[in-house]
Amino acid sequence: MKGRFSLIVVLLGAVLAVATVSFAEVPTYTITIKDHRFEPEALSIPTNEKIRLIIKNEDPTEEEFESYDLNREEIVGGGETISVFIGPLKLGTYEFFGEFHQETAQGVINAIEQGKAK
């Protein structure tokens, strides 16, 4: 029984180590919500690569990061930060908007060829 427990602990540790390394290797980009606008309004990322998108809401009110193109709908509370994984994306433009302030909170993610992302 003690041997099985030790094996389980070792395997669990190995899984966590791989997950941590994989998480650290994912490219990360940040979008900030301020004055009911996204900054930057246009973000370029590499095609065919999974990314982590950090969304920081500097406004005191909540906003919803929504994108039909990306199939995402996430609430970001006032003064809060969330993480969203997207991709891998094919070459193209993917629109997103703030559900609660659609008139001002608009943006795009441009998936471009590797080496050309900014």
C-alpha cells in the first residue's frame, strides 16, 4: 500500500511539472479595458499557436469580453483581471467587443504569419 501511495505522489508531481512548463511556454498578450475601450484596439498574434490573453479591466464597472469569431464570452469585473486561452487561429481577423459598451468597446485580433506578430 505504501508503495502505491509513493507511486501516485511521484506521478502526480510529474503531471504538475509538465502542466506548469506547458503553461509557462504559452505566449501571453494583454488587453486593457479603460474608459469603456479596449487598448490596444488591434492586437496581432501568430497563426497556428495557442495564446493566453490577459484582460485587465481598469474601469470601476464590469465589462464582458465577447467574440462570436473566437467563441468567447467572459465577464471581467471592475478592477479585475482574467485570463482567456484562444487559438490556435488560422490567418485572419477576429472581432471582439464589450457587451456592455458596444458603442466604444470594439477590437480585433489579427492572426498573422509567424515572425510578423506585434
